[in-house]
Amino acid sequence: MNSVACPRPAESARTARPDPLALIAELSQSLALSLNLEATLKLAISRIVGALDVEAASVFMADEESGVLRCLAAFGPVDIVGLELPANQGIVGRTFQSRSCQMVDNTAEDPDFTGAIDKVTGFRTRSMISTPLLTAQGAIGVLQAVNKRDLQRFDLEDRNLLRALASPLALAAANASLAASLVEQSRIKRELELARRMQRNLLPRRRRGDFPILALHRPAREISGDFYEYFELADGRIAFAMGDVAGKGLDAAFLMVRCASLLRWTGKEGQRPSEWLARVNRELCDGVQHGSFVCALAGIHDPRTGETCWANAGLPSVLRMDADGVQRFRAEGPPLGILPEMDFPEQHTCLAGASLYLFSDGVTDARRPDGSMLGMEGAEALLQAGHEIRRPQSRLRVIASRLRQLELGDDTTLMLIEGP
Amino acid sequence: MERGIAESRQGDWLVLSVSGEVDLSWSQTLRTAVLKALPGTPALAVRLDQVAYIDSSGIAALVEGFQQARSRNQPFVLLAPSPSVRAVLELARLDRVFQIREQLD
């Protein structure tokens, strides 16, 4: 094999070779300052062609997904930009895999030489020197120069110069790819922000005046699996609902949107909470993927009498608080979306002089500074501590600030219904 | 407690004995084990007496297994859940969905 990865004596009979230090300094600076990597690379490669006294040079970058090395910039008699080589074949592939500089004085004698580029371009590659572009993440590409002019041989000086120039090239290429991934990340971030706003718009607006239902909602991430809803019925009663979709990702967010719409449209008809949830459950079971489910609650509150009834499908217990103390109402129905033929028994209470608190498990799963979970007891204590505050808006603000002192790992939603 | 899933046979039943905390970082392992076990057995039991904690992603893995089994008329039971797992199942009324047994006989 004629490839050489070890030093050989430098040849002395050289004329007019540019000062390598000056060239390295110039190229490093222009690559560092460049906003247009491809144009700067092309300029850099043209200077390398001059400095090494070769016919052509090019930069290949690795595409991990497709397992190829793709030409990003080239200078020479034929344009090979965009041309792809397998990352594990040929002398360029060998340079990439072995992460070491390769010098080949006669390509015809190198068993790895495939002539892939020559076949496409008609160019004839006689000799080659190539060096990997290395970063902390490993090899990201290859810089190669071909056909030393006037039948000279590549020497140690060529090798050192090419290796020295490969470093700023690798840095510039890595920076450019980092910049591209930052652009991609910021695009995804913008889209998530749009999704978050869309979800936010699904929630009812806060009402002014003495509207008896207030809510707070803190998504754990950009998008949420929790939702709540309230709206007036034609007879003056108020329908309310809350949901918590299992999971936190995009799939949970889509299911949240579907379930929130179903609950809203089914609830507009003012039917009893048990039938309301049963209908939504049947709809959800038809088309929800296995393993997805929604803990939900739907109810109707009469602001004139305080009469309130609801059905709870797997959300934490509902708490009724008045001057005499706390009453817990445990869920009677399982979560929605698991089994189509389920019933959701109703629960009733009168809220005259009392308040009702409904919440998702983000409240009970909140963690204290010592790492312990709040649990149902802790949630009850937290709500009870604020209960002497008469004005519901102020009370909810106090609850919100107490929740902020805890670590909320999950979407957190709390609804307060204030009786007459 | 060390996390793990051990398999054993008891008559027609394949028993997956789960131990440790089942949270978001590990529920996918439980899900895969349950879904892989189902086609190879007439009936599946998931033993939960050594599970110290289970979150909603762990529950979702069990729900998915239950639904898959149900679509093939295959018995699927949760066996001897620990007090904390039982509390989670009962609070969300999943005791109305799953068959929960203390033992298989």
C-alpha cells in the first residue's frame, strides 16, 4: 500500500511556498468572522490549492443519517459540490473512519481507491492527501487535496499544513451546523409557543364582577394536558368541567384539545353530569389509542341556590369547605377513554355559605422543599389555610402564591366555586 | 428498591412481578414487558406488591395492557398491589376498570 500515515523527510527543493503561519492566521480569521460558511470555505480551499501546489481540493462533510460524506465546497477543474461518497469506502472514507491523515502518492496502487469521483467527472486522480475534520464530537468531515503539480510528492510539510488548516475549518463547520440546529430549535420553540397560545385560548376568559367560578392553571411545560371550562346555560345555571390527560407530550396535548371540545359541546345541552360524562366517554373510547385516558369532572352549579351536582371520573377528591370544616367527595367514576360502557354516578351538595375546590393531581403531586409530596392531606391543609379570606379572588391569589413555593412537576389546575 | 420485572408461571397464568418505583423514567420498560408478554400466554397477571410508587405513566402502561388483553378476551389481573399502588388505583376509581386480586387461586 502506498498510503502513508507516518512522517517522511521533508523535501528541500521547494520554491515560493507561502508562509504557512500567515496562511493559517488569515484563514482562521476569515472562517471565524464568516457568516456565509460555503463562500468562505470555497475561498479557504482556493488558498489551500495554492499553498499545497495541487490541482484541486475539497471539503466533505459527514451526513450521519444517510452514512455518506457529501462535498460541501470544492476548488479545481471540475465542480464536485453535492457529490456523495460512502463514509466507509475509498481513501476519503478511510480518512474519516481512521481519523488520521492519509498520503497516497499513486492512487492506482492503493487498494481502497475507488475512483468514484473520477468516474463521474472524468478527472484523473493520481495522488491525494486527506485529513479528517475533528471536533470534540469526533470526525465530522474530511479535507482533501489531489494531484500534486509537476509530479512532486506530498511531504511532511504538506501534511502538517493541511492538518493545521483542518482545525479552523472543522470549527467553522461545527459552528455552522450548531447555528443551523439553533435555528431549527427556535422554529420548534415558536411552534410550541403557538400551540400553547392556542390551548390557552381554549380556556374560558376570567369573568369580571361576582361570577362564582374562578380557576388557576399552570402548565408544567409549553403545552398542557390539563384544561377547564365553564359557561352559562340558558336557564341561568353554570356548567363547569375539568380534565387531566395522562401524559405530558404532544399526544396528551392533542387529546386534551379533543376532550375539551367534546366536553364543551356535549355540556351545552345542559344534560345531567352523569349522562354528560358517559357521552364524552363513549366518544373518546372510539378512536383513542390504547393507554391514553382522561381524568375528568363535569358538573352544574346554580348560582341562585348554591345547588351543585357533578360527576367525577378519576380526578382527585373534590373538597367542600365552610365555617364548620371540610367535606371530601371521592371520585365515583373511572377515567374517560378506557371502557365505553361505564357509569359516572353524580354527587350533590349545596354551596350556600360554602366553597367547592376541584383540582388536578398536579396539586396533590406538588413537592415541598424537602422533596415530600403534598398528597390529599397537604392539599386540603393548603386550601384550608386560605379559607378565612372572604373575597374569592384574593383567596385564589394566596393559594397561587403558596403553590408557587412548591415544586410543580405536573400540569396544575384548580377551580374554586363560591356559593351564594 | 431495585427496579425489575421477573416472570413466572402459575397454571395458565404468566405472572410479571414488578418491583421498585414506576415513574416516567421506567414506565416504558413496564409497558414493553406487558405488551410483549401478552401474545405468549392465555392469561397475564401483574404483581405489584413490591411497587413502592406508581405515577400516571405507569398506570397508563397497565391500562394499555388491560385494553390489549380485553380486545383478545384474555384475562388480565393486577395482583396484590402495595398500599400506595392500591391508593392510586382506588382514588382514580381504576378499581372499577381493573380486576384486582390478592392471589391467583
